[in-house]
Amino acid sequence: MKILRLILGDQLNSNHSWFKDSDHDYLYVMMEIKDETNYVKHHIQKILAIFAAMRHFNHELQIKNFNTLYLKISDERNKQTFIKNLAWIVEKNNVHKIEYQEPDEYRLDALFQGFINHFNIPVQSCSSEHFYANRESVKEFFTDKKQWRMEYFYRHMRKKHNVLMEPDSTPHGGKWNFDADNRKFWNGEPKAASDLRPHHNLEDIYDEIKKEKIIFFGNCDVKNVRWPISRQESLQLLDTFIATNLVYFGDYQDAMHDQNWFLFHSFLSFALNTKMISPMEVVDKVQAAYQEKDLPIASVEGFIRQILGWREYIRGIYWSFMPGYESNNFFSHRRPLPDWFWSGETRMNCLATAIKQSLDQSYAHHIQRLMVVGNFALLAGLKPEEVHHWYLGIYIDAFEWVELPNTLGMSQYADGGQLASKPYVSSASYINKMSNYCKSCHYDFKKRVGDNACPFNSLYWNFFATHQDKLAKNQRLGIVYNQLKKMDTKQKQQLMEQSQIFLKNINAI
């Protein structure tokens, strides 16, 4: 009896129980299909890296004597959909059962559950064996609680998995969270480590993608793609981060600089989200390094919080509110993305830097995504769905389960506060505080109105004035609305008029 096991492009977990032995009764199937490349426009580096990682994973399975069937994007047999490909594979190989690992995206989960009705053979799902928590853990945790907040779940996970905990169940270092220590400005010192990511010539895959007329955007040196495509490379990247950058990660994790786009970040998110490495081994290695070396608790806790806290919590949010979460639009924002979202050609240096970097690298760190690009998108009233599709397409690590809540919830507040306790917006002062972007900008970050006034300033006050009915009762915004109330009528009018000028001419900002 032949059993087909379907592996997705973000399920490259060689430690999964499926791979304990190479029983030839199992046929392991992987496929590159246009249904997955074209449902949203993707960055070329994202497509290349995923295809390369998939092919490497398949090659390693073959070396280990597993029975595999791999459909490249250019394969003449490839029908370019899961259903059509599986139909002929099942028939040709006399398959009596289909098994699959739970997908992390709702649309695929719904599609795969439909296999039961489509194929006249048993269909069975199993865990991907990757995350700390299951899909329902977050929802179950907050069943009897008034507010859903990551911090509560994070503390629960710390205790449950004994991470950075004392024997008496108190947090190591005396505090659960050292976020207040993670906001230093980087002025060039300490010197950031060199970019030590691997190098790959993926010209052959690129030629296939072009031949098959796959839709993509972004920039790429196809002979020198810098993302890990194997478990070995991913583990090496983790070890390098721990050895060189972790010590400074905490201090400068929110910093931005136009001369150094990677600073002290790990670049592990792509490896994690394709499951080449697991969150458990990342957290365990970081915690072990902390115990062995003299590393700052703020760096270690800050990094672990992103994985054990935020990443697991975000996944729980996604599965708690899908389907439908993607349609949230709390502020009824409708403005389309400015043209320069696809080029970076804007006179606002912070946005030009962050977007051009994203187009060049398929990467931006969380503050660039949240407080530069996301901040502008919310203040300008851009349509959340379009913002979501842009983030999903452009970033190498963006898979819907992690990207959608971060974009619609955290960045755009489109869920009305389910994820974030307040809209994460700021005037130009924050960007100036955390970066050097403002120093070489066409606009003056200090000015609110006038020809060279920074758009962030008037848009900030326009946003709060426009949405006062929805936000004024938020306790975390009391100071903002007190300031708005104290503002004289003329000043307020000037700010509103200035904001409308910017919005009317948004493509020319």
C-alpha cells in the first residue's frame, strides 16, 4: 500500500517524525506551483529562496533513501495546482492514503480539508511538530480573561517551558521584560558585524521562473542570493548571531541607520518560518549561551521574547480569528498605496531608505516595518488589505499566519485593538530619536507646517483628530487627546490643512 505524504515549501523540518526511517511504502511529494507563487505578487528573492530550499530538502531526502516525487515549476507534468497534481500522482502511483502536515495558512488548511471529499481515499493530517504551542493554545489561555495581551501569554510560556526562570518560579533578572533597555540610538559604535550569510547562485531557478512567466517584483543578484537554503546553513547563521551580534542585540534592536541596514539582527526569521530550524532549538541555544557567557539579560530576554512570546502569540491570534481577520478595517481606510511603495522614490528619507532596502534585500527589521512604513500607512489612511498584500509579498519571512496579524493588527490597528492596546503611530520625533534618517532628509522633522515640514507631523495630528470618536476613550491615548484639546484653533486648522495637502499629493511626497 502506497501512502502519499505532502510537504509544503514552509515545512522543511528534517527532524519531523515522518523522517525517522525511509520506508518505501511512503511517497514524499513536493511541488512548486503557480497557485502559490501568484496568489499575491512576491519578491523575487522570496520565490528563489523558497524554491532553492525546497529542492535542497528534496535532495537530502533522496540521499537518505526516501522515495520522493518533486515537481519543479518548469516540469511538463506540473498542472500548477495542488488538486490537479495530486490527482494524477495518486492514480499513477496507486496511492491508497494521503497524509499532510497541518498548514500554517488558513486558505491551505481549508483546501486540504476538502481533499477528504475530493479524493476517494483516506486523508489524514498531523502536526508540523514545529511550534511550542498548538493552534488553540492562545484562545484557550485567554478564555476567562478580559484582555488578550502578549505579555500575559509570554509569562505563561516562560513558566511552562522553564525559560529564563529561577527555581522559585520568578523571572531571571527580577523582571519579565527588559524592553525599556532596548531603545538605544546607534551612532556607528559598537561596530556592527559583517554580513556573514551564505552565498548562492540561483540563476538556473531564476531562468525557470522567467520562462514560466511567474509574476514577481523586487531586486536581486541571482548569482549571489544571500539567504540560507538548508538546515546546516540556518544553524550556522544562528551560531554566528550568538557569537557576534547577540551581545548588542538588546541595546540596538529598535535602532535604524541608513549606512547599516542589518545592524545586530539575526536574519533567522526565514529559516524559522520555513521550519529549517525550530524555535525550541533557537531558544535553547540562546539560553545556553547566556549561561555560559557574560551576555546582557536585556539582549537575551529581548530576543527570546520575540520567539517564545510574540511569534507564538501571533500564530494563536491568527488561528483564533480566521477566517475574516483579513477583512478587518476598523478606520474604514480606503486610500491606495502610493506609487513609490514599489520604487522607494520619495523625498521622505526614512521611507525611501526602508522601502528601497526592502526592495533590494526582501528584508526590513521590525521597527522599519512598524514605525516607518506601517506608521505612514496608518497615518495616511492606506487600505489595510493592500498594505497586507504588500508586506506579504515583499518580505522573505512573510507567511500569512505571522504577517497578517502583525500588519493588520499591530501595524494598522485594523482589528480595533484585538492585538495592540493602541495604534502604534508617531510623529517625526520618534524616527529622529531612533535613526539618522532625518539628518539627510528633504523635510525638517521639527516643522509641522510649511513647504519642507515633515509629513509625519501633520498626518499624526490629523489621524487623531479624524478618529477621535473611536480613540478618545483609549486610556493609553489620554495624553495625546489632552494635547489636541489644548491646541489653539488656528494651529489645529493649519495642521489639518497641511495634512490634506500631503494626502492630496501623496505620490509626490
